[in-house]
Amino acid sequence: MSWPLYRVLAGAALLPPLIALLTLRQPAIPQHPLPPLELNGKAAANAAAAFTAAEHVNGQACCAAGTGGELAGADWVARKLRVLDKGPAQVPFAARVPGKSSPVAMSNVIAYRPGRSPQVIAVIAHRDGSTGGDAAGTGLLVQLARTLADMPRDRGLLLVSTDGGRTGAQGAAAFGSTWALRSRIVAAIVLDRVAAPAGTALRIVLRPDTPRGTSPTLYSTVRDGITTFYGTPAREPGFYDQLSGYAIPYTAQEQGPLISRDIPAVTLTAGEPGGRVALRDLDAAQLGRAGTTVANIVAELNSAVTIERGGEPGLFLSGKVLRGWLAQITIAMLLVPFVVTVLDVVARLRRRRVPIGPGLHALAWRFAAWLTALVVLWIEALAPGDLMPKFDSAPLPGQTGATTAGMLIAAGAGLLVWRFGGRPRLLREAPVTGADRTGGLAGGLVGMLFATVLLTAVDPFTLIVLLPAAHLWLWIPASSQAGRRSMLACYAAGFVGLAALVWELAGPQGLGSDAPRALVAMIASGYLSPVVSACLCLAAAAAAQIGALVLGRYASPHPPV
């Protein structure tokens, strides 16, 4: 390794992040409405109770998506939204949901009031769910229709009651794909369990389900509006939350499919993921504050001179935005020291006539085993049965769709290829020379290089999973001077990127212990880009080869015995 070259490049790679921090910009925030709007929290709580009663009329099954009671609730919502639109549309559709073998009949309710501008501001709340927090969203939507009915018609106003909000945002996906005027929506605010005990802060959720960004104007207006009208600063998405959301897109909330369909959206929620509030525990004062906040944000957006649509990924830091292309360049530049150093290693080995072909051959056999497991996962998602999820929606806690049998079959297929293809050719038959080990390490690093460079072309944000390994594993030869434990520590530290991703999915995203299984489900169903999955598969093969070297079990390929 040429450490002087690495240090120079590492220092140069730190310049783009500094430049990026110096170019943060503050999006314009529209003026607050004068006088501020007020929403009646008690009326919203009463509307939530009336809605719940309407769902349970005649003892119908309730309140999951597609049940009789939930569809009866759609009729009730449509009647209440006539104060804004004399003829709200009920749009039926069918969607696949976790745990169901056939599509479920659902319905969205859409109330639209046009404005002088063709642009549209939308407020969206899901209708399904059995908790008071779920019903509160509908109660707020109904009360917003009354509060905003007399708002000036600068822009169009759209209120949408979606189905499937608790089963993977199928209603939002259907609305974002089929509503005739969807291309005119410049800002959408999603209400997701905003009811909470008094004093609970509202949380802004931005994560997409594809690497796309939302509107900077919308985000800044929502952030400022919560501080001004709710009285408590918003809980904003952290830097890693946003970064990992672009790297491995995952969200079970409705802003995800909206953003992926080019509709700028944010979600407002309260409390932690999975929190539940009973209907009898709804706090009218807190609901009033939340509803008043949303009403005034809508009024601000309605009168805004201009609204940035967004689209490219962007990172929001304390109200300022880092341009997406600059963030991608910054991440890609952090890869440059690794790429150049590995290419320099390959050149040095060629000059010294140390063969790296055997190391690449060994990597190919390891990659074949991993790729087999990946292909089997894809086949299981297409084949009859319920081994893997059949549709590319967000896996939910306890309902990932990835069965233990399906994972064992995929792992078994990969192990068979390894047992009868790779292992017979990679068993140690003779002492392994230093040249063999050096060539094997070079082969593993070249595999990591190809994986990271391909990811840079597909989605540079995904590099955050592999960058720690790429840089730390360059130090394995140096750490070997301190013994095998030092090598193992250096190797294990390389997995910090993967560990951070799993932690993000398990904790902040609410998947808990289902996070690893959910990752498998996202890979199998195609929710995670197949190209990204294949790149991660190649990185896994490189990690396996470097791990074999660290453990002293590496051998150069040879004909099978």
C-alpha cells in the first residue's frame, strides 16, 4: 500500500464536504396568514368519534383496509367533505397487502377545490386502522375542510382520505399513480397519527421509497409552521436518517410512494413508531394545536409566490438544504482514495510479477454462491406459494413476507454451489505462500472496488454502507503486524456501515428484530433496486474472501480433487 498516496487523497477527499457545508442555503418561507387560522380541536375529536361509530354500524368487520366497516367509513368521509367539494370522488381500487393471498378491495375519497393557479396543495390522511390515533387523522381532515373552505383560492386545495395507510401505503400509491391532476400537486402534507398526549412534539418524516427528494419550500414551511403555531419545535429527521433513506430507501408511511411518483410530500406524526392512542384518550387541545398548525401551513403554501418542487435528493440540516448533486459528489469523492489506492496496489503487484488472477478466480467462485442465493430469492418472489413477498411494498414489522423456509432455501442453494463448486477448488492442499495471500487480498479489494464503483453509477448514497469497509480493510496488512486479533478487529470494524443501517431500520424506522428479515424481503421483492442488490452481493463475496484471509483459511484456486 502506498500510504503517502492514500493520505494525500484522503485529505483531498475532505474538501468537498467542507465546500458542501459552505453552500448550504435557506429556502424562502412564505408569510404567515393574517389573522392566523384556528381549528376547533374538540370538533375534530368529535368527528373522530363519529367516524369510528360510522365504521361500526351494523356490526361490520372493522377497521382494517378493505373491510366492510372501513369502506362504510369512506361513505361517511365523502359526505363530510362536501363542505369543500360538492361531489367528492370515491375511487375504488384493489391492492395486495401483507398476509393476503389475493388483492383487497379498497377506496380513496378525494375532495378537490380548484384555484386560480393550476397548482394544488394536498392534505392526506389514512382512514384505516383501529386506534384513536388513526381516527383522529380523519377527524382532522374533516375539520380542515370546514376551516379551509373560505380560504382564498390562490391555488387548488385537495383533501384525500386514503385506504391502506397501515398496510404499506397502498392508497397513497394508487392516488399518486391514477389521479388525473397529480402532476399539479406542488406540496402534500400527510397526517399520520398526529394525536398524542399534551406536550408531545410533532415529528417530520421525509424518507422516500426511491432515491428522490421532496420540496425544500414545503419542508421549510412545515418546520417553521410547527414552531410558530404548534408552539413546540418539530422533531426533524436526522442526518443519517435522511442519508440512509436515500441509500436503502425504506418507509412504511405515505410520503414514500408520493415522493417516488414526483409528488413533493412530508408526513407529520407524533410520538414514536408504533405508538397507540385510544379514542377516549384523544386530547382536544393537542388536536386543536396540530390542526391549527396544518391549516396555517396550508394557508402559507396557498399564498406563496413560488414553491420549489424538489425531485433531486436533498439533505435538510437545521432548516437549510444541501443540494442533492453536491451531496452525491461529496460521497463519491470519499471513495476516491480507496479506488486509487487499490489500482496502485494492482499496478505494483503486476510490476513485481505477483499474480492476482488466482485471487480474482477465488472471488468469482464466492460471488457465484452469493449470486445463486440472490437469484433464488427473486425466483421465490415470482413462484407460487408464500416463501417471499410477491409485491414491492414496504415490509411491515411482523409482516415482512420473508419466511424462514424461503430464506433457508435461498441460503441452501448458495451453500450447494459453494460446496460442490467453490469449496473443492479452494480447500488448502499445500502451504499458502505470501504471494498467494497478497493476490487473494488484492482480488477481494478489486471485488469491493467494482461493487462500489457500480453503486456510484446507480445510487452514490448507497456507498455509506460500504465506505467504512472499503477504507478500513486497506489497513488489514498493516494491522497484521500486531497479530491476528488486530486483523480481526480491523475486519470487524468494516461492518459498521451495515450495522448502522440495521440499527436505523430496527430503531427509528420501527422494524425492531425484524430488520434483517425486512432487508431480505426488500431484496427479494424488488423493493430494493435489483442492481443495488447485485452490487451488494459482489461486496459480500469480497468480504467473504477477505474474511477467509484474516482467519487464515484462504487458499488459491486449484482443480477439484
